Amino acid sequence: MPEFLDLLPPLKARSILMENLSAVPEAERVPTVEALGRVTFSSIIAPHPLPSFLRSTVDGYALRAADTHGAGQSLPAYLKLVGEVPMGAIPQFALEKGQCGLIHTGGMLPDGADAVVMLEHTQTTRADEVEVLRAVAVGENVIQVGEDVAEGGKVIPAGTRLRPAEIGGLMALGVTELEVARAPRVGILSSGDEVVPPESEIAPGQVRDVNSYTLSALVQGHGGLPVRYGIVADEMDAMREAASRARRECDLVVITAGSSASARDLTAELIDSLGKPGMLVHGVNVRPGKPTILGVCDGVPVIGLPGNPVSALVIAGLFVVPVIEALLGLRVTRPSPSVPAELTVNLASQSGREDWVPVRLLHSERGYQAEPIFGKSNLIFTLAQADGLVCIPADDTGLEAGSQVEVQLL
């Protein structure tokens, strides 16, 4: 088998992979307090309006806006103070013309009130009288019933990854449990005769397993459940046994191959033997990560990553993460965190190839500067020292120093 059948652009390669997926998320019910980062399986419908009563947004006096018409510093309006609104309870009084009631932020407006004047725009002349030094409009400093959420409204669509704001909103509605997509199981196999477990003392020619753990962290960070199958020898029977088990037990299988061309060919042959349609892409026109293999085997996506740690992690971000998101049923996508920066040096690239370059961010008077970190793709601390990645598009031959780039934060 040749080393690369066809070097495809990353976008096309990803499209081929995604078109062959038949991912159907499965639901599980979890407490809302434990749902941070999970993806909603079904839409959340508001069981009641929020807020469910007229609330004051300030400390001040609840009143009838009409009673303040024309009020100012030189000609205040005088209102009779008839009570104080208790926090967390229904006011035990109603307002009539010329009356007001002391209210605190979040308090419920008494019947008859339609606005609130801020405390600093008033003066107390007598125990039962308030001077209002500014006119207010109907609804001023008041949150209306259902202003945040209407009863029966869709507050969170299906396929939304939950953030702290959504967790708080669900609690405000009394939604203490919800259905989320089950975390997809991602089987991770690390191959290579030179690879040993991290706890091992290394002999000359050996390296500790990095990929199983960087990929596990990446999978977990994006909502998947990593399942490590250990280090597999660069031998077809051993790889087929481990990969077949992973394919049966997991929703996605990721294999990091050894560094040699023969090991990469072995991975391609392995993926082709695990099920139909088998290997879909053998080689992607990207640096780092050209020897990437994409396949789907009897409904389970299988991705072969390069063995070099930097290449494996960068390529996993391009191909593994989108598959996890598809398996979760993620529909509401938000922009990836990024910052604009000024490139500090020239970066050369080969036309037709997409390059991803690690950079560190430096503060300058004009904002951020992006300083490339040069290093080979088997040096993991090249990436550990980086704040983000800069993409050189395939149709460019490089980027000039001083040009504005978008740094995708790691």
C-alpha cells in the first residue's frame, strides 16, 4: 500500500468523514448542578414566566408614575409614605393616588404601583412623607412579568452546551434535572514498539506514552469519555484485537501510530479491515499531521493520528473534536476563543498546504503580538509553551512579519 493515497485539504477530508457518520445521540438524566459542559438532549421549555411578578431593579420608592409628572429639584412632588415592601413576600398594602411605598432591589411592586423612583432622587421630609425630585415614566426601574422568559417559551434549544449562565437560568426556573446527551465513549489506542507507560523507567530508544493522556484530556474537555486501551505493539494481530474491542465498546476510536511509514500503513490496513466502508481518507494536506487516516467501520468512526505528540494533538482538534460534537448532537455552536495579534516574524509555508503554527502571546502597546515557537512535532513542550495556534491557509505561501493574525487559543 502506498504511504499516502491522496492528500486532501483538511476541510474536504473532514466533510468526507462527517458525511459518513450516522451519529444518533442518546439521552441520560442528570442533576442540573452537575450539567456544566453537558449538551442538552431536548429543548428546555419555561414552566412559568421569569420573573413571575413585577420586581424593582433599584432601592427606592414604588409609586404611580403619573404622580411624579413635572417633578424636579425646584418643584418636587410630595407623596405620602404608606408602607415598606417586605423582601420575599407579597406587599400587604396597595397604592392610591399620591401614595408611595419603600421598596428594595428585587422586591415585589404593590398593587397600584407602576414605577420606582431611585432612593437618591428623593428626600424624606417627615416620617410619612417623601419628596420626589425627578419624574419617572411608567415601567421605569421595574422588571416586567416574563421580561426575561415567557411561560412556555423555549429557553435553551436542544444541542446546546451548558455554560454557567444556563445552569443559573435553569435553577431560576426550578429545573433541577434535565436530559443531556450521553457522553460518547472514545477509545484511545497508542501504538509503537518504542512507547512505554509514563510510570516506566525509560531505556535508550524508548519514550513515555504522551498521546494517550493528551488525547484523553482533549476528549474529556469537549464532553467525551476517554477509554484508554493501553499501548499496543506495532503488529497487526495485536492491533486488530485491541481496535476491534474498542470498536465494539466505544462510539469513536482513535489510534496513534508509530513514527515509521510502515506503522502508518499498518494503521491504514487495520482501519480498512475493521468494517465497512473502512478507510475514507489516507493523508491530509496539513502541517503538522500529514499522515492522518480517517475511516468509519460499521458505523463507528475510526481516526488514525500521527505518532508525534504535537501532530496528534493539533490533528485531534481538527478531526476528533468535530466527531465528538456530532456524537453529542451539538447544534448550537459558538465561536472558538481567539484573539487578534501582530505576527513578530515572517512565516513561510508551502502553497496548497494548511499550516498550524504554535505561538506565544506577548503584550505590546498596540495589543498582542504573536511570537512563533519553532520546534519539531515530537516535542510536546513546544505546544505546552504556546498560548495558541495560527493557521496559514492553504492558498497562502506564508505570512509576513507585522501582519494581523487570529490566534486560536489552546
